Amino acid sequence: MRLGFLAIAVFLLCDNVPAAQPLARHDLSSLHDPDRPLANPHKGWYHHYPDNHIDKYKIARDEDLLNFPGMDHLYIRLAWAYLEPREGQFDWGVIDRIIDKWTAAGLGIAFRISCKETSTDRVEQQFATPRWVMEAGAQGGFYRQGKPTGPDGPWEPAFDDPIFLAKLDRFLAAFAARYDDRPWVRYIDIGSVGDWGEGHSWAGSRKEVGFEARKKHVDLHLKHFRRAQLVVSDDFVYALTDPAQRQALHRYIIDHGISYRDDSILVNGYLAGTSGTFTVRSPEFFADAYRNTPTVFELEHYGAVKRLGNWEGRADSLVAKHGAGKKGPDYFRGALGLLHATYIGYHGDAREWLADNPQFTREMLNRCGYWLFPSCIAMPGETSAGAVLPIELTLENRGVAPPYHAYDLRVRLSGERADWSATIGSTSKSWLPGQPIVVRQNLSLPTDIPPGEYHVSIGLFYKAPPKPRVVEFALKADRRDESGYYRVAKVRVK
């Protein structure tokens, strides 16, 4: 017998709730399982591909991603010139071949489309902003590390040039029309300023792009991307040398619902000056962003981190010199906490990373984003058909960020003769790490629910596109049934 349910808003009191109905408290700490890796929605690992260059970090075997614990999305970081080789003629197939394959396998996609790269082995790398933009009259120049190179070097546009901005505006309009509302899009990275889209021009002209120019780039993205989450590198803001302008741009970004990513964890050049903050240069930016929007963690290219000895803390490495006994994984853990990151990237070959760091990969999967531990459920030990059943559920979030999507929190009563469930609330951005989470609900039981002993189970569920998902609690797997509910208590119905 399966009965319908009546869901009542959290904290709503019903007229017929007994004034002093005793609650039996069930401590759930013995059911916790912090070691089981949980591949939950809207969080986890991502793989860079392509990574600025069209073939960089190409996936050798499909199973390298499909079997990767908690792989959530691919991060496509590619130059504009690959997608609009001639004005108004778009080659979406360059990325659609990747998108179609991996979204069919259940992964999401994030984007950064850059306007300046630093290599010249392909025309799309030398002219990341398409050459036809320069030929249309946009100002710019050829530079390497602050010096002009002549026409054989990478071309850098003047990022506030009106012709460049007009052409970029039309490209972003076309890109947004195609991808903005896709359910698999995780975020769009504002990557139209600076080397590799990071917001600085260290490898190029080293000219400062001013506040007003940066704001124009932000506004262009806000104009066209109305659905997708926007993020921006903290370097985009920090590259402003005027502290007042830097703070003003930061506030503008936060006030418009844009989030941050850090592209620089364990970059060798940051180890001397920022080891105290695990090479996070702007933790205050992320502290402001993470309460409302998911943030993104990018490790320096893992191959480079290993080669320089910074992952293992080799004696000749800068980690050994400046890290006060810390090694690469310690920096990763510490940076994750300061960034409050929901999405994390190893920035390299998936198979190599996982082979080197199998347990660490699972540990960081759980810690990134939200990680929910039900700690106590309180309810009467006995009730009756048609009665109001008060329930109080207490949870802990041991992750580094809240859940940004609303997942249905449900209670299920299952016995030999009936199976009944009800929604008692939903997750929210207020479910912050380190703060108590208490959900109270009064449920009206059906009048025809048969008497007997019932298992009480709890579950979290996401029902929106692209497909429904069970959201896992950090409880022992043997307490979970095939539909995603965890048994936590019993109640007798008279």
C-alpha cells in the first residue's frame, strides 16, 4: 500500500500538535562514514580540456574521466579565434564535438574564451583575438614580457579599443545564444582580458588595463549571459594597482552575482610571498563570494608542480624553502579552505593525477563544496494514524561551502503494509559550514496508515534538469536503500 503525502512548511505549527509531545532523540554519529567518496551534484572535480591550446590535456581513454571519483565537468579554455575564424562565421563544431560526447556521458561543461594567448605555433594562438579584428582597425601590438616583438610575436589587443569591444560584443551575443541556457553549463568564465584570460598581461605588454575597461568587459558578459553563472579570476581584479579601484571592482563583481576562481595555487612564483595563505593571494574576495555563489579552485599545472618538486616537498623546491614543513597536498587542503571552493581542478593528466593521489582525490572530493552529516533526529517513539508527527533533524556541513541548489529533504516511513513519504524542507545557501543546521517539521500522517512498526528514513533529492539525482549523505552505505533513503530510526503507529 503506497499512500500520498502532505508536505508542510518548515516551522509551521499545526493546531492539533500536542503541547508537550515527548521526543525520542536518536544520535546518528555512529552511522557517519567520512571515508566513503560521495559523487554529489553541483560539486566535485573538473578536467581542463582544451586548456588554452586545442589539444592540451586531451583525454587518452574515456574511462580516465568516467571512472574518476566525482568528476563533474570539463573546463573548456580556448581562444576566440578557434570559434570565429572569419567575422560572423562560427565554427562551433570545434567545441561541440567535445560537449556532445561528454554531456551524453553525464558531465557538465564550463567555458573560458580568451582573447590573448602567449604561443605562436598556430595562427589561433598568435591571434587569439581573430586576426580579422586587427585588420578591421582594432589597436594592439605584438609583445613578450613587456617588450615589443615585431609581427612574429603574440598579438595583444588594446582591451578598451572600441572596435575590439564591438566585435567581442557580437561574438559573445552569438556564444550566449547558443550556450547560455544549456542545463549542463556550470559557469562562464570572464576571460576576455589579459594573458590566457587571467586578467593580467605579465607575459605580454605588461600594460595595466584600467578600471573602466575591465568594467566594460564585465558588463558585456552580464548583458549576454542571463542564465549561466559567471565567474572571474581573482587576478582580473588584483591586477589593478590602485587599491580603491580594486575594491570598487570587487564590489561591482560581488553585487552582480559573479563569483571567483583562483588560477594560481602552487604557482612557483607565489610560494615566497603567499605560503602563509597556501598561495591564495586574495582570500577576502572568496570570503565575500562563497556565501552566495560557487567558487573555483585551479591548481598550477600538476606536471609543473611535480617537476619543480613542490608536490612532494623535495629538498631543492620552493615548497621546502618556504612551506614550513608543508607539502603539496597541505597547500591544496589549506587553499581549498580559504577559497571555499565547490569545483576543484588538478590541471593535468587525469590518469597521472589519480594514480599518484588516489586517496587524496577522494578526500578532496568530499571536502569541496557541501558535505552533509545528519547528526541527530528527534521524534516521538509512538504515534497514531491521522496524528501530527513532529520531527527535528540536525545536520552538520563539514564541507567548505553551502549547497547552492535546493534539494528536497524527505522523510519516509516504511513498514510491512505501507510506505509513506513527505518533504520536510530543502537545502539552502544558509547551510554554511561550521554552523548548526536544524530542520523542524510537523507532518500530518494519513488517517488510513495501518498500525505497526515503521522504519524512519531520510533522503535528499534533486529533481531539476538534466536528470533527477539522489544527493548522498555522509552515512554508512548499508543504511541506504536503492531509492536513496537512509534508515535512521523507528516509530510505532498505533
